[in-house]
Amino acid sequence: MATDKPAAAARNHNRLDRTAVISLACLAVCLLWGYWSMIGGLSDRWAQDPQYSHGWLVPFFAGLVLWMRRESFPGVGTEHRIWGLSLLILGGALRIAGAVFYYQSLDFISLIPMVAGVTLLCLGWPVLRWALPAILFLAFMLPLPFTVENALREPLRGIGTVASTYVMQTVGLPAYREGYTIVTDSGKIGVVEACSGLRMMMIFFALSTAVAMLSQRVWWEKLLIVVSAVPIALIANVARITVTGILHETVSSKAADMVFHDLAGWLMMPFGLALLGAELWLLSRLIIVEQESPLAPLGVPGLGPRARA
């Protein structure tokens, strides 16, 4: 009878895993059904708004993060599962508040605690802690609240206009700023809201966060990589405006408009990736991680201090 106990324990563990997987699948289907209309609205936003066109890739990358971390999967646990109900209640409260106050951003945000709550309720705290980076990364597919967009867009337009004017003057072009317009000898370059650089910042924030999550670095290096999305986006946008001004002065306004409106959107992404790659290369050269190695025993020739005669 004693030899049957390990087999019985293994069967109970398998049954627990099977139950957890079935419950997770059922709740995932219910979650998908409840958020189907919101997901449809998100997909329309991704298709129509270039600022959030990267939203299509966010769920796939979150799954990629889980796949790359599969070796550290902790296994299904039972502790703290009941707290998953609290997260589900929080998500439901956010949805209700969004419907009552006609604030769609609350409906979007409620998806994050809902996914976390289903994970915790079905698989336990260790699995939630393991999957939390991928769950939080889903926030990059959600549009920013309208007030936040407006609060960010105007300062970014101002920074882009001032910095681009300064760069043009530095390279010898006659240029000066009037509000959000750069005036040159051949015409005017208007930095409109769509050219504020907010789209680049959103994309580079998602990209730098993804790189930080997948890189094997200490926490403060990862934080530095994420924060670097701001200067990278600003540099890319300033380069776009400056190149447009140079083409206005040296080639033609038609060539400048073609680069500004057609090619810049494609060229700025490789440019930003190059800047991010340069940052990673610089960090790897500036910061050297010491490798732990055992001390050589005393008196061993070639490994430690010479033994006394």
C-alpha cells in the first residue's frame, strides 16, 4: 500500500493541473465573450489610428515572452488563489464605472486586472508572478486617455519645433520659429499635431520595454533602456523635421513633402532601432559584470601565491 502513495499523489497533481487548465479555458472564453465588443473597438482603432498601429503585435509579443520564459514556469499552485476574485471584482468595477461615467479608458484598463485575476484564480500566485510581465505588457495595446494625449502632444510639438529650428540654424540654414511653424527662405514647415512625435514615443516605449524584458541585465539597466524611449523618440522626430527643412532648402518642396509624409514613417523606425542598438552596445562596453570564480588555493603552482621555500 505504501508504494501506491506516490502514484496517487501524482494522479492528484495531474488532476489538479487538468482542473486548473479546464477552469482557465472556461474563464478565458467567458472573458473573451465579455470583452468582444471592446476588442472590436480596439482593432478598429489599431487599423485607423497610426499612433496605435503597433497594437496588433502586442498580444503576440506577450505570448512570445511567456514562451521564452517557459523553462522557469513554477507550476500550478494553490496559495492566494482567492485573491483572484478581488482582481476580477476590481476589473468589473472599472467596467461599470466606465459605462456609468462614459469614460472608455476605464473599460480598456479593466482588461489588465481581469486577465491577472483569471490567472491567479486558476493557476495560483507563483504563475501570476511568472506571467505578470507579459500581462502588464498588454497595456501597450490600449489607447491613452484623450486628456493624457493632449497633455503630451503640445509639449512634444514645442520640443520638436524648437530643437529642429536650432539644428537647422546650426548647419547653416536660415530658419526661425513662429509658434509651431518653422520659417525658412523657401517656405514654412508646420509641425502639426500628427507630427508631434507622440506616435514614435508610444512605439519606442513598447519596443524598449520588450527589449528590457528579454535582455539578461540588472534591473536598473532595464529601467534605463525603458526610459531611453523618450529621447530616442524625440531624436527621431527632430531628425524627421530637420531633414524635411534641409530638403526644402537644397532640393525642392516636393521632395521634402514626399520624405516628410511618405518615407519618414518607414525610415524613422529603423533609425530608432539603430539608436536603441547603439545604446545597448554602449551599455555592454561601459558596464562590465564581474564573473564569480573560486579563489585559488594557497601554495598551488600557477593558481595562487607561491609556496614559501
